[in-house]
Amino acid sequence: MASATTPDAEVDVADRVGCAKCRWSLGGCGSCRTQPPSDRARCPPLHARPGYVAWAKRNGIVVNARAKAATRARTEKMTEGARKKAKTRETADSDEAEFEEATRAKRATTLEREADRETVNRETAERAVVERTREAAAREAAAREAAAREAAAKQFTVDVDCGRFRSDIVGRHGDNLKVLRFKSGARVQVHPENETMIQVYGTRERIVKAKEAITEALQKAEERAKERAARGTTPVKPKKPALNVMNIVNDMKKPIERDSLEALAALQDRSQTEEAEVAMLDAQSQAAVDDFLGKLSQITRSRQSIFEITSVALAMSSREGVPEAVVSTLREQMSNESTSASTRLTLLFVVDSIAQASNVESRGGSHAVHAMYTRALRKHIADIIKHVIAVIKVDEATEMKGVEVPDGATIGEAHARYRRQAVQKVLAIWEKRGVMGANDITIGKKAISKFRHEHLKKRAREFDARLERQPEAKIKVQSDGLNANEFDDIAAMLGNQYGGIDASGIDLSMLRAKRVDDAADTPASPKHTQKVYMDWDSAPPQGDTGAFETTRLSPGSVRDPKSAHRSFLTESGELD
């Protein structure tokens, strides 16, 4: 076998089957280990390698036995390895399937999370864009509003020419200026230099409202001026004298001019003036006043009823002219002859409730509404008090409970005194709470003193028509003041000759005797004073009269009233 193989032949075989250096040895050479041949996996067994056979023979190695053992070992090894690989491959396949499934699930979860994250990022980006756009729009709107507020808050001063009607626009004591401030919200005041101008200070919008209100007031003032010019001059009524007996006597001596043409013309002018003032209301305000008048006829003297009618009056008082119409309506209801004494007292309480609630914001009042009602009350307070305290007929249906009737007084006079005390209480409350000014309260008190004896004056006129009066009045009527009610009682008892109270059941001689007893304690005057009394029915008192001499006068022995009155005025220094 060796002779048959030449070195060239070995080289060729080596070139064909493997590396020429190592002849496909088990360990291989360094070149094979560094760069293994590409066909090493198909390497032939040892006994089939020519180079290895020659080498084994030179070294005394049996090639066949070793080759067989190597082949057998390689076969067993390959079989065992195949079994392990097969077993491992089965386990690996199941694990790989689970791993792949877990990998797919993880990958799907990751993709979902990435999709969610991308969606959130996109929504966040879109929201950020919207927020930025909204903030920019809000900043622009705020800038525009700030500019508008700045322009609206800018204050101006404007002079409005009122001409010759500035006093009508301003009003007495500046009451109309308060109304203008309430309507417009601007500061309205009299111009400090120009007598025909009114100064308005405020924002542009408020100045426009103030101008509109002033223009409307100017138109009404011009209309009133035209009505006064068309009506002509109204005769001025003479001032009424002070309320005492001497003035009553002087009035009784003068001719009564109730039916004179001048008094009738004055009454007509007054009614026309009131009708013109009422006609100034617009249709809506007139409807509200008519509704108030309808509810006024159903009023009772209860807290709830007076509260409701007060709320109705204040709800419609924002319109100009309505407070004047409300107070005028209440005064007309009081002056109506068919209005009972109880209803007049109820209407007085309604006036009191409106006057106090008009200055309370929670009740619907305000300073402007209170100013309008104060102005209306200042105009009508004297007439209201006159009709409330007047002595009128009281029957069983209209008699009030709890009214004390003194001895010798009629029911009508007792009720009039009760209402007069109610008026005094209302005026005291107004003065304490500042509802009206001190001058207005004084006017109300003077009205009580002025009209409290109207019934007495009327009876005096009737008595004077039947009987001559004594020249000098012995009784003075006390005005409101200290012990006013006691003086009323004394005047009622001693005033039978003036027609005050029917004192047919009173023994006047006992009163004169009491006066004589009181006078006996004082030292007697050296002169004898002659006491003249008027008593046509009873005999003079008997007995000693002390320092007085009693002389009874008959109707024939009385002096002429005119000469007696003239002598009295001469002695008092009123006539020369």
C-alpha cells in the first residue's frame, strides 16, 4: 500500500481530502484551528484518510482498530447527543412557544402603551394649543374691558343751562337735586358762579341720564309756567289770626264772607291747581295711583294691612309725581265728610308708616323717595292734622273702643281729643327719629294749636247769632304746652257761653263760689271790683262775696257790643 502510494500521490490525496499539513488530524494544526476548512463537517473517518494511515503505519499504530473504536464511540456519542438534543428540543419547543407568546403579548402591551402614550401626548399638545389660544383671547378681552372701564370711569364736568327755570329744577331746599342724583347717579349741584346753570359731574353715561332728567324737568316747568300765565293771578288769602278768644271775638264781629266771590274764586283756583298737578302724571303712574286708591278703601287698622298698603305706596314711588299724588289722595280721604273718625285715625297711621318706611332700603325706600315724601308732607301736613283732629259725629258703628269720655263732654269731642293725642305722639316720634325736620314738626304743632278749637269757634258763631256777647272775654284758650289737657277740661266746663259743651247739668254758681273761696285767702284790695257774669237762667250766688260785688246783667242792661268792643280796644292800646 505504501509502495503503491507516492509522495506526489499523497500530496494530491491530501489536497483533495483536507489540510496538507495536518492530514485531518484529530486536533488539527494551528492553521486549521485559526481558520478551519469549510468542509470540515464532512471530514472522512480516520481509516479513510490516506495521510493518517501512512502516519499511523510509520508510528506502529493499528489503523483499523482505532478507527473502529473511534467510529463506534463517535456513533454512540452522536446517538446520545441526538437523544439529549431531541429531548432538549421538545422542552425548548414548548418553552419557545410560551416565550414567543409572552414576547408577543409583551410586544402588544408595549405597542398599546406606546399608542396610549402617543394619544395622550397628542391630546396634551392639542389641549396646550387650545389653552394658549384661550388665554390669548382672554387677555385680549380683558384688555378691551379694561380700556372700556377706563373710558367709562373717566369723569367729566358739564354745565347745563336751565334759563329762568333753575329754581324749579333745584326745588325748595334742594329737594329736586336729590331726585336728579337718584335718577342719574351723577353729582348734580348748583353752579357756583352762573345763576342759570346747573353743574353735572360724573361719567359719560351718568351725565347723559342727568341731562335727560333735567330736560324733562324743564319741559314740565315750562308747562306749569304756561298754565299759571293762562290762569292768571290767584288772590292771596289773609293770614289767620292767633288762636285765642279775643281773635275769635274779632272774627265774629267781622262779616262772614263764606259765599263771597273772592273766596269762591280762590277755591276754584286751588281745585284747578290740584287737578293740574294730578294731570301731570303719565298713564302708568295714574293707573298705579288709582290701584292704590282702590286698596285704600279696604284698609283696616291692623299691622298687616298697614304694612301691605305701605309696600304698595313705596313700590310705585320711583316715578316722579307719585309721592305727591299719594299724600294728596290720603289728605282728600281724610277731608271727606263721609270718612269716619276711626278711618281718619287709620289713614294717619298709614301716613306715619309711609313717612318712616320711605327712608328704609329694606322696605323699598331710599333717600330720594324720602325727600319726595317729605316735600309732599310739608305741603299737606297742616290740612292733614286739621281733618284728623276735627270734631265730627260719632255713632255706635264708628265709635272706637278704649276712648275715655270725660264728664260733660260729648262722644265726638272725646274722640277728637283722642285723635289729637295720637297726632302729638306721631309728631314726637318723627322728631325723635328725624323723619322730618324741626321746622316741619313745629308747623305740625302749630297746626294742632290752630285747629283744635275749630268746633268751639263754630259753636261761638252760632251762639253769637242768638245772643250778644260780653265785651271782655273771661276765658283764654290755652295753646299746646304744659298741662294742655287740663286746660281743655277747664275750658270745656267754663266755656258754655261759647257753645263748647252743653253744660246744662253743671251748677255754674258753685264754680263761682269756689272761685270766691279761693280769692278770700288773698289780701283784699282797697278798691271794690265789680264782677260781671253772664247767666241768664240762674239767680246770682247768695251770701257775702268778699271783695267782689256781684251784679246781674239783663239783656236790656248790656251795653252796645260795638261801643264796648271799641272801648276795650282803646283801653288795651290797640286803638288811639
